[in-house]
Amino acid sequence: MSVKAEAFSFLSWSGYALVILVVVFGGAVLGMLAARLLPEQHLSSETRTVVSASMAIVGTLSALVLGLLISTASTSFATRDKEVTNISANLIRIHFLLERYGPETQESRAILGRYTAAMLRDLFPDNSDRPADLQNEATAAMLWELESRILALTPSNDAQRWLQSRELELASAVGDTRWLLAQQSAATIPFPILVLLVFWLAIVFTSFGLFAPRNLTAGAALFLCAIAVSCAVQVIFELDTPFQGIIRISSAPTRHALEMIGR
């Protein structure tokens, strides 16, 4: 199960950014309220210098971790996108190899078409909030049936024997990649690190609010900055679950494969 499902299953996609925004900007508001209650000596220039130096360290750590998490999530997203593209390309290749083999593969091509359509539904459900069904046994059974039919072919010459071996090889590659995607469905970003990052950001914004002037311009600047930070963390969530949400792997390669097979 993904981080989202475990930690915030009750929230909508926009809910994660909203929670982070409330926590981070809430830190700034808390700092502004604390500034009214603290004695004057706690807000002296010397205190401001110490707090600013301390928060510079926390801010630098936050920026480094945020950049690392975005980079990690982006790499994971690109890897899964490539795997989906490879599956789609292999399905097209299997289709043309079956055509070259001869008319006796007509039923195998029909199964291949049904498998491609089922995989499209599994990986890219119409409801973007519904997770991809990467372990659908009914879909997997179609691929096993396809492999069994290819194995049952009786090649009559070297060309057909080569075509049969390539078809089996590509069908096996499709199955391997599909199960690899299933194993990768868990989130790659440890949730405690994200919680720690948001905590650091809240501390930094608290220090901002502590010494910020009490006017609308300063408040608006802090609010806009909090929005930017919450959106950055939301991007990590989105990239880490590439089959659901706003940022999703493109279904175009799989749809193209289905179109080519259905011709």
C-alpha cells in the first residue's frame, strides 16, 4: 500500500497540499502570535541574529532534503513510465510476429488484444483517484493463456521456430515487467522523512513570523511562500504514485498498442 493510502486515505488529492499549507503557514502565524507575548529582550537584534543563523541551518537542510526527495521521486516516475512504454512496444511486436507466423495464430492475436485492453483498464482506470490494479489475476491469466497457445504451435520450418521463440521471449518480458511494476507500487519515499521535512519547514516559518512586521504585505508574502512549499511537497506525493492523481504516467503508448493490435 502506498504512503498516501496508509497515511492520508481520508484526504482528496488536493488535501495533502492543504494540510501541508496549514501546518507550514500555521508556523508563521504562531510566530507572529508569540512575538506579541514575548518580552522585548527576546526580540532584540542579538536574538534575531542567533535565530536567523540557526534557521539558516534548518532551512538549508530542508532545501537539500526537498531537492533530494523530488529527484528520487522523479527518477522513480521516469523508470515506471519507461517500463509501461516497453510493455506497450513488446505487445505490438508480439502482434506482428504472430501475424508473420501465419493464420493459425488468429486466436492468439485475439487473446493478445483482450489482454492489452484489460491492461489499459488496470493501469489507467477512468477514476484518477483509484489506484492501478497491477495484480489483477484475470488479466495475468490472459497472458498465461497466450503463452500456452504460443507453446502449442507446431512450427514447420526454421522461420516459424524463430518466430515462436521470439514471441515467447517477448510475452515473458511483458509478464516480468508487469510484475515488476506491481512490486514497485509501494511508495519509494519514506513517510517519516516527509513528516520530518514538513516539521523543519514549520520551524523555519515560525522564525519568519517571529520577527516579521505585522502588516498585510508581510503576511501575504509568507502565505504565498507557504503555498509554494506545500505544492513542492505535493509534487513528491504525485510523482511517487504515478498511476493516480494529477501527475500520471501517460496512457498514450498503451492506447497506441491497443489500436495497432485491433487493426
